[in-house]
Amino acid sequence: MAITAAEVNKLRQMTGAGMMDCKKALTESNGDFDAAIDILRKKGQKVAANRADRDAAEGLVLAKTSADAKRGILVSVNCETDFVAKNADFGIMAETIAGIALEQKPADVDALKALAYNSNGLSIAEKLIEQTGVIGEKIDVNSYQHIEADYVYAYNHPGNRVASLVGLNKPGHEGVAKDVAMQVAAMAPIALDKSSTPQSVVEKELEIGKDLAIQEGKAPEMAEKIAQGRLNKFFKESTLLAQEFIKDNKMNVEQYVQKADKDLKVVGFKRHALGA
């Protein structure tokens, strides 16, 4: 019997399975939805729907750079338990997905998931659903970021729970790049510097600082000045270049970089941690 697109879509909404899998299941079951669901369950597809609302907060965070070190990607492949994250097959899958991201240069997570996982035409999204069925946990790609610069360094913290990318304006400073990438991983800056901090964040910090000052009994005009002072402290603690350098707190990160080379600059960074 002919299976309509509407029927395929209905089964997909019910199960979370891929369109082709749903079509094959409906064809095999002669349009019987219950039988089609049983077919998908045997393939592990139904588990994905059952697990859709579960929290995949464990997994592996991987950062990689291209051969010429001018491009870097950061991918978080997630699962529900640390036990699964340490499984060799899960690690191979995560490495494969990261490699595809580096090679294919997708624009975002959705574009990454749409790419082919292997030569059989299975997409990454379909692979994730397949593994959800095999493992019995929700499996997903929760984050994908990329950066381009004259030199990009990728730092993977031991255990692969956090990783970072740092872009410099010139090559030849791998040690500096590694130190800054470790700084990013450890201190989680929100922006490169004061000027690149989102205005919404600045306004929020000023509002909080003013409210705190008023609660402390300060007059409104004084509260404004106090809020500005707290904002400057926030920039020092939360923007990368202004942060105290973790290996030498007598200087900030920008001073450390320029000490190595007065023309050297950090032009960007990315960071992701499990649970973030």
C-alpha cells in the first residue's frame, strides 16, 4: 500500500525516529502504526522518544584544529551518565563527529547533525538516535562552536569535561596560546575584553550594582558611581584580557601575551564545559 508523507510525519512525531526509518516501518507493517512502532522499537528508535526529556549532562567535550592551525572546532557530545561517557564506542563516535565538524565546516549544531556520519548515508542525527536505542540513554550533540584566526590552539582538559579554543593574530607562539587556552578553560571569561562584552550584560551588571548600593543605604547618585566601580571589577574578573594571569597574578592576560611579543594579540576564544 502507498504510504503518505503525512503518515510518515505522524509516526516521526510519535517516535522521534528518522523519516526514512518511519517510512520503511510503515511499509513493512502495511500502514499499521502499532506494528510500525514495534518495528522501530526493535531497532532502538522508540527509546529516543522516551528519552527526549532526559538531561544529557555527561559526555565528552572535544576541541580540534585544522592541519594549518587556522581553524578550530569545539564539539560537546552528550549522554546521561559518566559510565557511558567513558565507553570506548561512545568515545569513537564523539571523535568521529568532531572530525566531521572540522572537515565539513557546518554553520551550527543543526547543520552538523544533518551531515553524513558514514558512507552508508546515515546522518549524525540518525546516528545519535541509533545509539540512544543501543545504549538506552539520551545521546545528543549539545554544543558546536568554531573559530578562525591566523593561529588557533585547541586545549582539551584531561577527562574531556571542558575544552577551549584560542585564536591569535600570528603563529609561532604555541606556548602562549596553550597558556591562554588553559586560562579560558579554568576561568570561563564571558568576553574577550570590555568592548566586546554584550551590552545586555553590562546593563544587567549596572542594575545589580545600583540595587545593591541602594539596599546598603546609599543615595541614588552615589549608587550610580558605586555600580560603575563594581562594573569595572566585573570586567577585570570576567573578561579574558583583563583577568589576572593564572600562572602569574602580578600581570593580566593581555600583559602576559604582549610580554611574549608586543605585536601578539588574542583575537577570539571559545569554551564549553559539561553541564554549562
